[in-house]
Amino acid sequence: MNARVAFEVETLVPTEHGRFRFRGYRDLVTGAEHVAIIAGLLGQGTLVRVHSECLTGEAFLSLKCECGPQLDAALEMISRRGGVVIYMRGHEGRGIGLINKLKAYQLQESGLDTLDANLALGLPADDREYAAAVAILDDLGIRSVQLITNNPEKLQQVARGGITVERVPIVVGESPFNSGYLSTKHERMGHLSGAATAG
Ligand SMILES: [Zn+2]
């Protein structure tokens, strides 16, 4: 039992990546509706992607970030090997919301990078936290994961939640429009490179 999320529903959904079990959870702190997208039978050390909602990247295929291709790649990986994609609502724009993300994009048109744009708006560089994802893993009985990410903060938060974590790098979606964004995440926000040797 945990007080962070409430399981609400499970149903099968066919997708272009295959047929997945969708388990819907309500976040009891933020009110957000998260979904765990599951392929195959789950065990310890299963493949997991904790993915932050990104309307612009996923629905509109914006090239300013790599969220759409990352989500596609993660769904493809779990469809082949089994695993879970935990889709985190309320994480738009690293947690600052859609309108604030668009405001940050506007500031980037005048030369600020993705981090300074957030700070210029009086917002945190990254306002996401992953306790709900840990609670969902707990609900699924998963104590150890291979986490598909380049984000050290995500690795640390999941590990602090008591989950044993091994990283699986992800490299997709690089474009001329997001090379500055990706290098800022790498150089100023500590993101790991996609290479397996990056640890
Ligand atoms: Zn995005």
C-alpha cells in the first residue's frame, strides 16, 4: 500500500507498436492521471522508461526536443523485450506546464538557452519529481529495473525510492533544431550522453 497513487483501471490497447496493457493511476498529490503501459510478463530487472508528458513533441512532432522519438523508441523496446513505460502527466516542459514552456521557447528565440529561459521566467530549471513513478513500480511489484534514460536526476530519484537501477542509454531524435537544447542538457544540466560507456 502507498498513499501516492491510486490504481483505477486496466485495459488492453492495440497500438502501432503492438498490444499493451494500460494501467491508469491517479496521483493523490497532484491529481494527475498517469498510465503504465505494459508489454509481456513483468519480473525483476525489467526494462522501464519513466517518460514525461510532452504535448509539443509527441502530438505535434516538434523538433525542439526529442520526446516523441524517445517515446516511440521506448514503446518499441518494451514491445520486443517486455517492460513498462510509465507515462507521467503534469510533466510538460520539465514540469512548468505548456504555456510556460511556450514562453520559454519565445525567450529562446532571443538567444537564451533552455535552462536560462526557465530561470528568466522565475521558474525552476526542472520541476519534475518521480515519486509517483516509484509508487507505480511498487504497485507492479517491481524492485529492480533497467531504466531507459540519460537523466541522472531521474536515476537518482528512482534509486532513492528504493528501486535497484541499472541505466540503459537512449539516443534518438537528434536534429539541427534541438542540438543546442541537447548540448545544454548535457553541459549544464548533467545529462549523460547516449553512449553506453557514459555509465
Ligand atoms: Zn519534449
